[in-house]
Amino acid sequence: MADAAPEVDVIGRLAQWEIDGGCYIEADAFTFKVSDPFKINGYDWKLAVFKRPSTCFRLSLEPSQFPENQLPFVRFVLRVTGPNREPLASQMYEKVPHPNGQWYCPMARIKNLQSSFFSVEIIDIKISLPNGTVGSSILHNVDKPQHLSTRSSSRSFSQMLDDSVHADITIFTSDGKLRAHKAVLSTSSPIFRSMFTHDLKEKITGTIEIKDMTSESCMAFLRFLYGSVKQEEFWEHRLVLLGASIKYGITDLKEACEESFLEDIDADNVLDRLQEAWLYEAGKLKRGCFRFLFDFGMIHHVSKEKMHDFIRKADRELAVEMFDKIFKAGVAPLGTDTSVNNAKRLKVPSTE
């Protein structure tokens, strides 16, 4: 056994592990290497690669993170890429719960793992229920524990908003109106604070016009400011909320939106996310999109149709930046089949 276990790089639901040939552990019948633990969707995972007699990967999920007798069903894609991120093998797996939270995944015809990259993309996680059925997806249901006093404060603020307790400002949306509190808006946004500090229309009339938001999306916006927004509500309106964060100068809302967009980034939506990042000047999201495409090699898994559509619609400066990164990365020309289906030539077997 050599040095420390190799680190795993993570973005959203995708983890990448460089297999550099070092740090192997010798056992009786095989040689293996284990990664550092990493987090996806709030859970702790580990990767391992085994050699002899054939290459096999193991994805491990610590079972103590789940209630007894409620182990997860996990759907995921394993990929192996070469030093330049060219695809070597790719296989989708759907695994039933295992008592020790481990799944073994053979990958055929991988002759040389030196300087290769092994990645796992979590597609879905479901929990096995006590009655033997499978529950709904928990992929985005990550509980973030709050201190009791914080939860109590959130309930109080939520009631103030929902019941319009001592509300002193009316917000006109594109399809209705809402009531809110100047103090909360002023402490959340420098734009709102300026409205209520100077003799502007909003201060004089006690009204604000937010015509670029529906009442539903505006309520999600207000609930974020009041600290009572629910996760599903936030995710449903996050693109509108990203725009609101720019318009009203709310930094923590912008950061929350960018982070949420990176949490479920994949090959199908990454170019849309990149366009949105450019439109809203969301630097963290833009960097994350390019990192996903090139540092993680997912540019090979974006369809040529999506890439052509992106180049046709993108701002010229963004399109030039994309081409520059493609050429620097030495990626195959657009239209070359570098998709997951290309792995079929490797005759990867089913493991079910």
C-alpha cells in the first residue's frame, strides 16, 4: 500500500477519479485501489477498481446513512476515459439494495488503466420501503439540518408573509398582487432599501411593480427572503429567481441558484445552463459548465444536435469561447460519434 488514497473530483452528480497506476493494494487473488470518500446528493460514496482476473469497479454507499431495511436502489452510469478524455467504455447500471451498500460492476476489454479516468454519474436514487416496494426518487431531497431556533424563526417569518401580518407594502405581479414587509425587503436587497429610503414612487404609494414575475414565482422569491422557501418550490422557480437575484442585487440568492443548477447538471442540459449563465452573468455557473464539459470530459457525451443548436443560438463571444476550448482540448470534430452508444463496440456485458 502506498501513499494516500486518490482524491475524487465532484461536480453535481458526477464524480471523477484519476487512475494513475499508484496506490494499489495487494490481496490474495486480486489487486485493488480505493478512492477517498466523496459526497453526491449529501451522501458519502467510495469508488474502487479491481484487477485480476478482469477489471471490475465497485461503487460503495455507506448503508448507515439510511434507515434500517431501507437501502437505496441506485441508477448510475460508469465511464472510463483515456488521458485525453476519449471514451473507452460506458455502461448504465440499475442496482438493487445490497446489505453492505456495495455494487460490483465488471467492465470488459479495458486493457490499460494507466493514466485513465473513471467516473460515475448518479442518475437516480430511490429507497426500498418496508412493504417491499420502491419509493419515489430522493435525488434532490437532501435535508439540511437547521438549529431549532432557526426553524422557529422561519415559521414565524413564514406566518408573517402568508397571513400578511402587519404587511406594509403591496407587490403587483404579472397576474395578481402580494403583501410583504418593507423591513424584510430592505434588509435583503440594496435596491429595495433605496426604494424605501428615498422619495420614490414605491415609498410614496406603498407599492412595487414586479411585472416580470407571476404571483407564484414572486411568492417563491419572497419566501427565500423570509427564509421559508421549500426546496421543491425553489427548484421549480430557480431560473426566474436567478434573474431576480441580479435585478435586486441579492448575492446569496444568486449563489443558491448557481449551486442548484450545478447540482443536477448533465450532458443534456449543460449547454442550456451555459447559455443561462452567460445571459445572467453567473460566473460560477459558467465556470462549472465548462469544467463539466472539459475537465470531466462530458463534451464527448453532448449530442451533435445540441451542440449545433447551441452554436447557432449562442452569443458570438460565447460561441468563440466554446470553439477555443474545443480546439485546445483536442476534441473530435462536431458530428463524430462520441456518445455513450459508441461504447457498444466494446461489447460491455450486462451485470443484472
